[in-house]
Amino acid sequence: MFSKRGPRGRILNKALHHQHAHVYNFSNKTEWGIVPPKSEEASLQFLRMVHFDEGGRIFTYVLTLDGLLRFTETGKEFSIDLLSKHTMHSDVAVYIACSGEFFVRRLKHPERHTDDPGQETHPDKDIKGGPPESSPPQEPSHYELVIDNDSGTYRPDASVLPLLKKFLNENFPGLHVVTKACDDTELDKMKKEQVNRKKKEGSNVQMVQDSDGEISSSDEEELDRNGGGTKKSKKGQAYEVLEDPRGVFEKLRGGGGKADREEREEEDDEALIEGGNKEKEGNTDSKTKAEGGDGDVIEKSEEQSKEGGKENEQAPNSDKEKR
């Protein structure tokens, strides 16, 4: 995918570049502006872009090497045609600064530390003075940003999280930044709370992309069954088969899951890195087979050649005896 090696890699690479250009293009409908860097105004603008603590949203993000933070909301209703993929956000960049997921929570006691035993947050708890009953507070100090390194494609090492926290604290002053490693059990609990809150307060969007302009009765039945899930287009289904054929096969058998997907993505990334070495080894193996067949046969032939040498040495004597 990164090196555009093989038909599958070339197709995925082109598709992700196209998706990136489509999502991050500029038009007359694009809202844009400039805020003072490293200011509370920048923090407030970020909170507006993620809708504060409304609806239990979770976002995927990529932080590029030049300090650009790209993100979109994630969830089963947004997972269509590769949309919330880290490789799409990075424009299939081989190297990035960090990537993962994040979400925002509102604090009951903004003046207290996030680890304070008496601290409470929304989602998780119903706290007055904000969503879903009223408008969210406009002060960044009322919110915490929980961000991790949960990216199956890049999976940055947890050692970079303190640097990420420092970077975000400098750029979003007033906002409480909390970093969590992807294998943190508390993080799993917090994300489940986000999902539960989304079911309760979210808009329950059902999305269909690149449809033919008509919805058949079977499409309506599938949307009803999904209850907020997705209806992949034919193009999206084709991309899914190209990107993860094993995963599609497991879905047809009724298996698979997030852990399996991440494991497969890690295996694919390792395969890309080791591709050059395997190619060299493949050339060596083909040369060996052309000369002598399989390795086991060659090892045996070495022993047999020694025995054959002894037989050859004895051969002249046997000829003399015959004469």
C-alpha cells in the first residue's frame, strides 16, 4: 500500500490518495479562518470543530511531521469507503508524528486536576450546565481532551505520548490534555462510555455513500437491521476486499473483530517492511532450486557426493579385477 507494490498495493494507494483529496479539498462551501496560535481562542475553535462534549463522539486523527492535525469523527456510521482510516488522513505518508483516536469530555470541577478523586466528567456522568440539557460552556478549562495512540496502521510507540501531550498543551492552552496508551484498560472503559452516551444523546445517523440514486426495499431492510450502521457502496465493498480479503472472508463466516483487524493490519505493515528482504531471499531460493532443487535435497546430496567420491576412488581397482 505504501510502496505501491503489486496490483493490490497500487489500487489501494491510488484509492487512498483520491479519498484524501476528496475529504480535504477546498470549495466555496469550505469554512476557513485564522486564529492566533497557541491561544485560548485556538483551543475554543478546536472545541467547536469537535462539537465540545456533545453526543459522545470519538475521532480518528493523524499528526503530520509538519505539525498539522487532521481528524474526522469515527464510528460504524462513518466507516464507509475507507473514510476514517489513518492512511487516508496522512495521504498514505510513510512517516507521521503520531496517530490514534481522541474524544472530549466536560469536567464538573474545571479548577481541579483530571485525576482528582472528586472529579466527574460528561460523558459518563450527567453534569448540569451543558449538553444535552443546555449549550456547552465556552471556556476551554471546562474540558479534557483524552487522546491515544490507537492506530492499527501506524501504532506509534507509547513513549511518544508525553511529547504529544506537551505539544497539545502548548497549542491548546486552557484545555486539559490526558494521554492514554492504546492497551490501557481504563481507556477501553472510557470509550465504551462514549459509545453508550452516543446511543443515548447522538443523532443516530445512517449513511449511504455513492448509491445509485434509488433505495430498494432490501436496502431499507438492511438500514433497519443496522440501526445506525452503514450501507457500503459497491466501490467501498471492492476496496474492502482489496484491503483486507481475510477480514471479508471472516465476516462471511461470522467471525472477526477489532482485535483481529488490528492484528491483520500489523501483519500487513510488517510484511511491507520485510518485503525487500523476502524478495532478496526469493531470488536466492530460485537460484538454489535451479542449481540443485530443494534445500533438503542439497544437504543430502553433499553427503551423497562424499560417498560417491569414495565409490569413484574404488572404481579403477574394480576394473583391474575384472580384467
